[in-house]
Amino acid sequence: MAEEPAAEIQLLRSLKVKLIEILSADADFVLQHADSRFLLSVHGYQQVKACHFPSEKVTDLLDLIIQRGPEAARGLLKLLNEHALQETFPMLCFIKDLDINTVSSGIIKRKRETLDLQEIIPSKQICKKGSCLVQEKQLMTVARTIGRSWREIGRLALEISTVKIEQIEEDNSIHVERVFAMLRYWSTCQREKATAANLHSLLSQGDWALSPESIDFLLELK
């Protein structure tokens, strides 16, 4: 009978899809932090760095860390709970609901009895229609509706600097990934102001206004 994987490995695997979605917004940032904590081998670091797409980088990063065993998996879980990662990826707030220190003994402690690792709703998102913090799935949906005017939208509607937009363009070769990264950056900078309603308002005015049918879903009650 095969030995059951360690608790750290099981937890990381259960969160894998969600982490890929969240961390792909800035895969290089995560990679550098993971490397600084020696969570990857030199070869593993080079392998992840060579990936062309953010989601591919995060997928390889998670797979390699899982392959390295419980200690590396535990190290990543602790990293995701640190201030730098929590600040860059607000959607990682659910990690705080896990007591990582108990994972090594095979216990995943819940601060909320009804916590569901696959459907975690931060307290800030329990809200009225349109006032929830915008979710990454919503950002990606919006990204798919924005065309050539994305730079104008970034500068004028979202007030993102030209330098940052150029950096985003350089870091992402696919159009939708560029737009998503821009929206994700706006969301990170806005923090508690990054609501679906606020984004809808910004994208509904000016010469860059998007069609109502493409963004009105942001006002739907979740």
C-alpha cells in the first residue's frame, strides 16, 4: 500500500489551482522570493525562469516544490503568509486562515469551522451589490473585452504610469495577459478601494468607455 503524502504536500496540491490563478499576476515576484529562501534547486530555478508564460511559471514552481518534499512545501506555505506576498497578492488572505505551524504534524487548523479551501470568501467581500473587492476571474473577464485602447485605459482611467504600462507590456507577450496584469496591478494598488463597482465606474466613462454588456456583470451580486 502506497504511503500517504505528507500533510504539507496534500495541502499544497489542494490549493494548486487557486494558487496558479492568484500568483500568475506576478510570477517572477514569487519566483525570486522562493529562490531567496532556497525552496528550489539551481536547476529548478533556471527551469521555472525559462518559462514564457506566467501561469506556466507558477505551475512549474509549485510542481517542483511539491516534488522536493514536505520541507519545501512547508517553506512555500510560510512564504505565502508573509507580508510581502500578502501585500502583493491580496487574494492570498485565505492563507492566514491556515495555521501553517500545525501542518507538519498532519493537522490543518481552521480558524473558521466552515472554512472551505476551494471557496474562500474574505470578510471584505461579504458586501452589498457591486461593493465586493473585484475578483481575479472578473479581472480576466474584463481583460478579454479590452482591445487596442488598453494603454489609454491604463493611463487615463486607472491612473497607471506610462513606465509601469511599458513594463507590463515588456513582461507579457500575449495581449490578454498584458491587460490582466494591468488590471491586477490596479487592484493591488487600490487595496480596499478595488471594488467591482469602482472598476465598473472607471471603465464606463470617458472616450475609453467599454460597452455596458461587457462589464455590467461587475455589478451582479455574488
